[in-house]
Amino acid sequence: MGQKPRPRPKHLAAKLLAIRQRLEFSQFEMVRLLNFQVSPSRISEYEHGTSEPNLLVLLAYARAGDVPVERLIDDHVDLYDPDSCSAPYERKR
């Protein structure tokens, strides 16, 4: 009885690449911006989908791109298109 693999975002790699390109950063500059101990080759792996970033790196990408993490991992919304989301997230108080 094996476990089913967890669902993975299909467009994550393209969205991570789009953030870096929008910032006009090289992979080396992105490593410095993320402020993590990863190599530029790791950034390439993220952008090609051969490796997935951990949650802290994902959060750093979201902050760098000024987008909510949900936009990175949700395959049903575009990264920067505000019309692709049906309703904005509202925090309950």
C-alpha cells in the first residue's frame, strides 16, 4: 500500500522564471536576492521544473515578485493578471 504522490503545481517553474525575468535578474543575482544558501544551478533547476523549492524559498520568490504565494502554486490563476482570480483573498478577523 504505497502513498499517492502529492499533487504538484504544473506551472510553478514557468512562474518562478517569470518573476526572475520581470526583475531582470541573472540567476546569480536571484540567489543573492533570495538570501538563501542555494547555487545559481539550483535556480535553474527550479525554473526548469527538475527540482522544487522548499516553502521558505517559495515565500522568498513570492515576496521578490510581489505576489501572494497562492498565485505561484495555483495553476488556475495567472501570476500577474488580477482578472484571473475570481475574488481577492480576505483575512478573517
